[in-house]
Amino acid sequence: MIASEFNKRRELLMSQVGKDNIAIIASADTRTRNRDVDYPFRQDSDFYYLTGFNEADALAVFIPGREQGEYILFCQEFDEKKALWEGAHAGLEGATQEYGADDSFPIDDLSDILPGLLENKNKVFYPMGRDPELDHHIMEWITHIRSQTRSGISAPGELVSLEHILHEMRLIKSPAEIKLLQTAIDVSAKGHIRAMQRCHSGRYEYQIEGEMIHEFIDNGLRAVAYPSIVAGGENACVLHYTENKAILNDGDLLLIDAGAECDHYAADITRTFPVNGIFSGAQKLLYQLVLDAQLAAMQEIKVNAPWNKAHEASVQVLTEGLVELGLLVGEIETLIEDEAYKIFYMHRIGHWLGMDVHDVGDYKINEEWRVLEAGMVLTIEPGLYIPVDCSSVDEKWRGIGIRIEDDVLVTEQGYQVLSQAIPKTIAEIEAVMQ
Ligand code: GLY
Ligand code: MN
Ligand code: MN
């Protein structure tokens, strides 16, 4: 991502924070995995969105209209020994020269410097309740300023959630963001195709996971956007199955929900295909139904359409199909009203997609479903999961789990399926698995 993109974001944020106010946001922390070993560091998405700064122990401050500089970055000072053991880090100079901060200070001096920056400000914007330590410090600093009001200094009177402004910004993706999403998706597509081509009975779920991750890393994307779900047979009915350790059986389906992350942007894609490359009769019928529901949902993706329309379309198609196949019995309308489909379709159609796999942004505004706008990216992922012990349906359906998930960009003209490179129809899947 180019520097000017971060600059633009900061300017937009500051125009909304407004003069005489201040915004504060902290980086993610490193987390211990065990003893001397940390988990791979992943920057906080909000912090990265505004700074592009990929280190822990940092905090950004935005003060619109401040003459000596509006953007202040607290970070770790450059340390030769740290550079030798752990590698490059920006230091105070890098913070201003490479990351566009107007001013930088050591993070260790935060408690000495930040209270001064809060003086005479009206509102403090920050992500409340996310970091108990920061919450505590901010209260402490404000209390400290209040104790000095007799010397003519005023303390901020209002704490405001920064997330509200920031997440509305993040919800609409810029062309540069869409490019990163597309790269994450294209690499994930390679992984899904490789998985289809290298799948056969007798292999283990984790081996297929390995095939996916091979493509991700081989293409330079070393992080998955979320733990991969590689679920053979009835494991697909466990929505967040990540054990991935069962053997794959001839005649079963395999559901793979996996995506790579590219420069903090997530792909989120699911395909379901037969372990042996050929759908059985029952599998074909249910698979086509899920696919029909997905295509019907996509038809509802357009500018100004309420977000829930796609979900409602999927419910309509799935319920009708379940009745036709005999898995549900009754009047379509009543079954929908009573949510009878929820035994087999218990999640919603999808979610916003971006830096976080379940990305930020409200789904309702003033209790009404929000309408779609160009630049929003969302997943469309209907599924059917027939519990293995579901005695109300014929045995042939039991233990089948199917989800088809694509990543979709809302455009002025309608929508664009960013993940369309991956085989999805029955014919396409059977062909690629030949
Ligand atoms: N992979 C998580 C989801 O599909 O929502
Ligand atoms: Mn998914
Ligand atoms: Mn998803």
C-alpha cells in the first residue's frame, strides 16, 4: 500500500474528529505462545489502516489543526541489539521519515507526553473498551489534568468511540484496497484448485490443508486470514471445524473454507467437492440447491439494495428446494415464517470482508438494514448442513454439509465476484478433479 493512501485516510479521519479534539489509537501487542516464543505478530487492523506501521508497542495520536504537527507516533526507539536479534524496526526517525508522522516520541515516554497533548481538548476519540490498560491510562491522564484546572488548563469533557468514524471509512474499500483483496483471493483460488486436484480418499484433512497453505506461502502470503476449515464428510456439519485430522473417505464430500491474507486483507472462500471427484446423486441435488441459493442471493447485490435482501433470497430458494427434495414438509411461507430451514441453514448469508475476515461496519442503521454502496465487499455463503442424526430425513441426506462462499464487490453497475476463478458448478468441479 502506498504512503499517500495512509495519508488520505488520516486526513479524512482528522476532518471528522475536528479541531480542538484528539484521537488516540494503540498498536496490537505481541502475545506469548509459550515461554520465550511469541505468536506471529499481527497488527491491529484499525491501527494499520491509519498508519501502515507494523510494529508492536506503538500508539498514534491525531490532533487536527495542531501547528507543530497533527500526527504523532509513539514507538520503540531504534536499538542496535534488537536490530541484531529481531531485525529491522523503524525507530523514531523512521516513524517520521518512512511513515509520515509529523513527530515521534519513545513509547516509554507516553505517560510524560500524552497528558500534555490532552490539555484543553474537548473530546477524546479512541477505541473504548478494547484495551483495558489504555482505558485506564486515559482516565488517569484526564484526572491528572483536571487536578490542574486552577492553573487555567481544561480537561477533555467527552470520550467518544473512534470506531464509529473509522469503521464507516473501512467499510468502503478504495481501489488500492480492492487490489490487495484481489491478490489475497487470487492466491487463495490457487490453493482451492490445488486442493481439488490433489484430493483423494485415504489422504487426511490436514494434508489437504497443507496443499492450500503450500500455494499461499509459495505465492508470498505467509498468513492465513483465519484457521482453515478442511472438513470431510459429516465434519462439514460442524460450522467452525478446524481439527482437520480425519481421513478422507471415498463417497464423502470435502468442505474447505480457507483464505490467505495479503498485506492485512483477507480472502474468505469456501468450496465443497467430492473426495473422489464425482458427486453422488444426493450430493448433486443438495449441492445444486446451495448453488442456486447463492446465485439468487447475488442477484440482490446492487447499490441501494438493503443488506438483508440477499439473505432472504437464499432462505426462499433453500426452503423451496428442501420441500421439493422432501427434507422439509409444509407450506413454504409458513416454513420460512417459522424458520424451519434453520435446522439445515443456521447461519446468515455472509458478512463484510476486508482487513478482518468478519470485517467492521454496521449492518443496521437506526434499526433498519443498511443499503449497499459501491466499494463495499461482502461474502455470499449459503450452506446446508444435514445433521448425521436427523431422523426426520431420508438416510441418504444425513451427514452432508455443503457451503459455497464467494467474495463479492458492490459496484455502481451491480456486483463483481472477486473469487470467480475457482470452479463452482458441478461440471466445473468434476472437470478440474479429473
Ligand atoms: N471463514 C469464516 C466465515 O466464513 O465466516
Ligand atoms: Mn469462510
Ligand atoms: Mn465468511
